[in-house]
Amino acid sequence: MSAFPTPSRGAIRGALFFLSALFTVCANAGSWQQNQSVGGFNSVHIYTPDSVSPIGDGKALLIMLHGCAQPINNFLTANLEVAAEQYGMVVAVPDAMNKAGFSCWSYWEGVKSRTSADYRNLVNLANTMSGDASRNIDPDQVYIAGLSSGAAFANTTACLAPDVFAGMGISAGPSVGTSSNGALGPCEQADVTTRCNTYAGSYKSHFDTQIASIAHGDADTTVNLCYNEQNSDGMAGVYGVSKLSGTNTVSEGVGRTAEETLWEDGRVSKLLFNGVDHAWSGGEGASGGYINGNGINYASYLGQFFTANNQRVDRNSGPAISNLSATENSGALAISGNALDAEGSVADVAITISNVDGGAPVVVETLNASAAPSDGFFSATSSALADGLYEVSAVATDNESVQGDAAAVTQRVGPEPPESAPVLSDTATTVSGQCATVTGTVVDANQNLDSVVVDFANGNVSAAISGSSYSAEGCNLPGGSNQATVTATDATQLSSTDTISFDIDAGQTGDYNFHISAGHITWGVGYSACYLAFGTSEFTMREYPSGSDCQWIADGDSSCAGPVQACSAGGGSDGGSGGGGTEPTDSDGDGVEDTLDNCPNDVNPGQADNDSDGIGNACDSTPDGEPVDADGDGVTDSVDNCPNTANPGQEDSDADGIGDACDSTPNGDVTCTEYTANNYNHVQAGRATTTGGYTYAVGSGDNLGLYNLFVTTTLAETSAGYYELGNCP
């Protein structure tokens, strides 16, 4: 007789330990969708994990608010996706619609109302996303967090709408109701408890089930550390809970720690990040403006804190079955075990007896038993059964009609049959990227199964076996048609096999220019993230479904993703380039489908590409990589002092490197003025503009780099309102 658990969805499968090593995001992780318009916001970055929350029903949602002078793109490198995968948490990062100075969330301005400005937008964003069935978000697991001005705005929003937000994560935020001066100057005293209760109005009863985490970096010299204490004490007052004695040290890896103080029932936590300045604490590898990699991953901490302490989800996991056994007695099965319920009492134990001689279970009898109140013992006896191998499963229901996990054992009735090979059935496969998972049922009538091995195209994988089910995953499989052979072997070396076929999408590989040419990313969506992730190196992208459309996402870094757009022919399918049976498009009829053709509209079956630029010779204006002469004046662009204006003589009267034909001051008769400042100030002064997180000089359009307070550049105003990167001549 063998025993094994049969898992089911429900409560947490064990204690949550944040102090253990962080999960590594799996190869089949979820993806970022950038610049989405949703909930009243024009631009929201959304990360959707493959995992679901370990509590409740579906995924959690964390809305993350940026700080002042902090583009939302910075959070693409803040390790938010790590937390998202760990805790089944969708992450949404909206760009504020009604910004105050320095692109701040305007927590000190306007009316504090859930129907006003960005407060309304945040409520709409939360409700729109949790109300979208395709996102599978549990409305009881909606949280809001933020940094600096975003933290103050998040705290205010959570006070205005405690019915919507089950918890908050407030990092380096001034207290609710304080002025903008309080953010950068001395601590501004605030009665957080009274203000928060006032903001909630008729919704304040929902504070009974809201939780809060308040955090601050101990090296923050921008926002006063006093707010960490003032905000945590204030929210504890809202919830009516008392502080517990002592502190805990939360550790992540080597040298990344935070000091934690807790309040009763896990309702409030206060963190002090060691070695973190005025920034979001992103953990190891986190980077970007106002993102700090010296501390713990605060998003992961929030995932753990919210999961462990959420007051709104139903945590009743149902009764647990233990000691399940089945013994033959005169052709019948005597069944017994224990069923205990931690939250209440056991109302019923349902027992199912199935014949498994043929592989797939065939139900032959169902029984019900009562569990003793003292120790949960239950027993039942089947009717007389025909000789064969049987699976006995039991599941208990509590007094609230909640079922627990099922447990099962196998037992033979009658004499042992002659030795025979294991029986395989229900073989199936699921594909994600270049990975395929083969599953199925295996039954050994002699109960001496030794192994199940799946032979993929690139090698064998030993399957994990749980009862009569097995599973094996093969990755890095070749693109196109694949076949896997399953072999089940018993202890006497008798074996059986089964074979299944499937298709693998090998993706498309090239540098960022190739992916732009192929339409996977654009200069506006995807380029900057892909360049930051891979530079000029080649990388592989695959097309994944996104609602009714598709999105190309890079292997190894999901922040490198293109726009959500119509699916390409044969793309957006786990089944590979065949697109689930749809014929691929070949517009030019050269035998190469459009998604792989380097000249999709020009016949070139050989795909010749002399200069290896990803554009085939048949449609490349410079097939041999010859120099470009945009203005056709006989001087190549790389040395042309007016590359967009014909000037074959290259006249340059003032010797400033700009030809007379395109020089607004060909005789050098206008005084040049230099301005050295950070890119944010250049934009504020009208010397530059910003697009997609980057800064461009007015007039020349020169790229000055990232739009923030840290990148400093020098601009030369060579004529009125015309600026160039660099110094005056």
C-alpha cells in the first residue's frame, strides 16, 4: 500500500519565511506591459506574474506610486517583478496625471476626496483592474505603496478609500495633510490618526481590516526620519492596536538588513532600511534614479507582510486528513484515518473508491464517515469488491462547508497479478517559450514502479511522481516540431512507453535594431529598456498573448518588451510558429514566413544579408554596408558637416564644424552661451524637452541622456533658442 497527498487550491501550504533566500524568478516568468492606459491614467506599467497569491482567490494587486523627479521607467529595474512572482502579485506603476512641481504626486494640494483628481484615478485603477475577470485579481488583496511624494499620496488614498485598499506600504513619505515644506525641511507635526479617520468619513469601518507597513532609509537626508515614527504611530492609532516590545532584524542575502518593529496582530510594521538613502529599497541588483540596491527588497517584504497579515481573505483551509489507510478484509476494504479542522469542526468525510487497473481511475463506490470530535478518527468499510487495484481518496468538509485537501492510498483486493509493465495514460503537454511540460497518469498493477523518464530532443528528464500522476519539464528545446517519449519502468525492468508531439516557438534573435525592424519593439516602446538590458548584444524575443492582442517579450529580462499590438501570423501562441494550426503568412511568396523573413515584402528565399544588419540584400538600400549619404551631395553622412543639407563644397566660414548651408551663424556673428545643469533643470528652463524618460536639446535634438536630477550636461546656445550638446566653439 502506498500513500500520497493530492493537492488542492486553498490556504498557505506552510509558514512564510521572509528571512530565507528570495525566490529566483523562473524561466517562465510573467511580463511587463508598458504605457498602458487604464483607470484614468494615460501611462501605467503593469507586471502580471504567472503565479497566484498563496492566500485568497487569484492574484493580489500592488499599485506603486513614483517619487518626485522619478520616471515610472525607473521601477522596471527595481526588482518589483521578483516580488510579483513570489507572492502572485500584479504590480501597476501609474504616472501621475495631476503632477505638482518636480513631477511630484500633489499630496499637499487640492481637495482630499476619493472623487477628486488622482485620488479618483487611483480608486478607479484599483477597481478597474480587480474587476477585470481576465486579470484574476482578488479584490480582497488590493494594496497601494509609494516613495516620497508617492508614499504620502498612497497613504492619503488608503485613508480615503479603506474599503478598496486592504493594505499600504509607505516609504520615506511625509505625513498625510502636511505641506510641501515639510518634505524637505524640519519635521512637520501631524495628527495622522485624526486626519486619516476624517478622510475616510463613512468608510472608516473598513479600517478594522486594513494593515500598514511604514518604512524609511536610515541614510535619508531628504525627508525627515521623524515621519517614520509619526506615520506608524498614526496608523496604529487608526487601527487601535498597541506596539509590541522589541525589534527584529530582517535580512536578505549578505549585508542587506532592516530593523522591524511590529504592532498587535500584524496590523502595522515599521522598517528602518540600513544603508538606504532617499530611495525605494529594491534589494540586490536594483538600480535607477531613487532606486537603492543596498537594502532588502521592500516589495518582497510587502508581499510577505500582506500575505501573512491580510485581514480580509478567508483563511479557512478546511480539515486535514492524516493516517489514511485501507486494508483488505474478505474482499472488502477497511478504511480509517484522522480528520482535524484547526478553525472549527469536521462535518463530514467523503471517501471515494476507484479501480485503477486500466490507468485512469474508475469510481466504483463512494462512502461517508463521521470524525470523532476528540481526535478526528473516522472509519468505513466498502462493499465486496472484485479483484483489482484500488485507489481510496478521502476529503473532509468542515462546519463552514469548506473542503480540505484530499489524501489517497492504493490497495489491492485479491491475489497479486503476474508481473506486468506499468500503464501510461492521459499523456499531455503544455508549452511555454522553449520549455515543455509533459504530464500524465502512470499505474503499476504490481505497485513496484521504479521510474518515469521523459526523453526530450535535448536529453532525458526524470519525472516527478505523485501518486498516479507524473510531470517532467524540458527546456531550451529546439524550435519547430518536437516529440517526447515517456518510459515507465518497474523494479523488475518491465517498461511501457508513450509518445507525444508538440511545437516549440524558438523566438527571434538579433540586436535591438533587428527587433525594431521586425516590429517587436519601437523607439518609443521597448527600445530604452532593451538597450539598458542588452546593449548592442543579440537577444531573443518571443510573442506572448496579451488579451486579444500580443506582446513581444525578451528572454532573461521581461522589462525589455514591445507594445501590445495585433498578433503576428503564427505568433502569440505557445504552440510555436505554426500558431496553433493557422498557416503562417508569407507575403512575398518566397517560402519564408513574414515573422522570420528579413525582407517580408521582397522575394529573397536565400535571406542573403551581406552587412548582417538584419535587413536582407533584396530590400536593403545599402546591402554591403556602404556609407549613407542622406542629402545626396557626394559626401557621406559620417563626415558631412551638413548631413541633411546638400553642400558638396563643405564650406564652413566660421570653422565651427557646421557647414554654412545649415549653420544659423555661418560667420560666427552671434555670441554663444553655455549652460551647465542637470537634465531636469534644462527641461524646466526650456533648453530641452523630454520624451520616453530621455532628454533632448531644443533645436538640435541632441540626446542628453536620462531625464533626472543626476545627469548633468553642458548645452551651447549657438543662436536664439537653438541648443547643442557640448561647449561653445
